[in-house]
Amino acid sequence: MLPTVNNNIAIALDAMGGDFAPLSVIQGASFFLDNLVDPGIKVFFHIYGDQKEVSPLLSKYKKVSNDSEFNHCSDNVLANDKPSFALRYRKDSSMKAAIEAVKEGKASGIVSSGNTGALMAISRFVLGTLSNIYRPAIVSVCPTKTKSFALLDLGANVDCNADSLFQFALMGSIFAKIALKVDNPEVALLNIGTEEVKGNDSVRGAFELLKNTPSISFKGYVEASEFLEGNVDVIVADGFVGNVMLKTAEATASTFINLIKQEVFNSWTAKMLVGVLLKPKLNKALVRFNPKIRSGAMFLGLNGIVIKSHGNSDAISFAHAIKFAVNAISKNLNQKIISEVSHVE
């Protein structure tokens, strides 16, 4: 069976990855089929995991069972496995089998909530990178007070040279066109200042490359204090800086939201005022920052669509990660990356 024919899309699912697997995976697939499939698209799952744990769930969630093929795996990658250990010794893991399904053409993409480092290592070993791509990067969509933006790299590459940052910008721009539906995404490099002389050699080198690339709408540098303003569509950094930035932002947002809830709903009077005057606006703002609908992070630059869902994903989070994968496949994201990079080269 071809992975994508006439809007028929095959997705491989690592049923054993994540804190609440396999329940969250099967429930997530069910929620996706019931609520998130776009009209005209048919999705089929190749599910990999432990038969004793997965089969009872498939018996319960008939719609998933009817639209899937199950494959037993005797092993699974653990959360504390080092990438090198998982690559070398977890040869019959659900994660590796799901990735190999993409390599073999049975599926066009994989979704997993498992160990991030292992997922990247195995995916890169099995699938390889796209033509002319030096390094894959992890990208995710982040909210601001006005719109969303794409942030990469989120941890795949701790140290990056100028050429890698330049390619991240190219891939991020194409990703934003599809994920954010922006015709001409504005791209910026994360830096410690906005002046051209600021930053290390890699960042300054990437600046020179990007400002001379007509196909990129390059806005220069952006500071971390500005990213929530929503002034750019893509922010590029090395994996160390990007990962720290994302986790700091997520922790700050979570603390702030919990503080608002605690203070606002602390009294009966406040509850009444919020219910009458502010609840619709507050709910709208909270939905924008809801991590469940932003669960998926994509490994850009690999020869296949690989989506990493949060390790603590529940069914709704995992369902949205599946939708992330289906969208990337249906919009031919990888083919567009290859075309753009080849054009620039």
C-alpha cells in the first residue's frame, strides 16, 4: 500500500512511547479519527507495540482497529535510555519499527511520545537527511499575544555553525508557510542584541548569508525579550539556546496562568465578575496558550516526517500531534524543503 495516494495517508504510531502509553496513543488515534480529520482525507495507522498491552485497547476502540494494522514488538525504548544505547540495543523496539515503516514506504510519517534523543538518533540513522541538508532540526509552533511563530532548533544541535543556522532558516520559512499559513514568513535570528556586530561567529555568519538571500524575508536579529510580541514568523537559534528559551517560556506561561486562576477565582465576587465580563476573553486567551493543541514538534530535514509529541501527552495532545503529521505530509513539506534548498544552493 502506498503511503499517500488520492489523499490516503498512512501514519506509523509508536504505541509504547510516552508516560501514558499505550492508552494515550490509542485514545489519541481515536480522538483524531472522530474530531480532527480534514474532509477528503483518509488516514490509516500502522501501530507498533506490545501485543498484550495494545490488543485489548484496539478491541475497545473499534474505529482505530478498523483503520489500522497492528505489529507486535518485543521491546520498547525507555525514557532514560541514552540515544546510543537505544540505537544499538533496542533493535526490536516499537520506536525503531515505526521509523522503519517510513523507510520501507509503508507509512509517510511517524508520531511518537518517546525518548526525544533516541527518536532523533534512530530516525537519523534509519531515514537519513534530505538532499543537501547538513543537520536536522527540531521545530515547534509557539504562541504569542497576537499570533504564532515557528521556533527552531529546540535541542537537536547544541553547537551550530553559520551554514546550519542558515539552513534552519530556510527550512523554518517553508515550515511556517505550511504550519502557520503565512505566504511570506518573516525570519529572524535570536541574538543578545539587534545590532549587526552582536553575537558569536556562527550567528553573525548566518546573518550575512540570510541578508543576501532574496527568497527569505529576513528581519535581522531578535532578542528573547521580544519574541512574545509576535513581530516575526520564524525564530532561529542553535539547539542549546532554543531549548532553554522554549522551556523558560513554557514555565513562565504556566506559572502566570496558574497565578491568574488562583487570584481571580479566589473569591465568590471575583468568580461572578469573571463569569459575566471576562470569562469569554479569558478562555480565548487560554486556548491560544493551551499546550495540548501544540503537542507536536517536528524533526525538520529528515527523509521522512517525524513528529515528537510531549512525553506526558494525553489523548488530546497525541491526537493533535497526529494532525501535525498529516498536515505536513498532505502539504508535501519535505519536497518543498528539497526544492528550496536546491534553489538556494
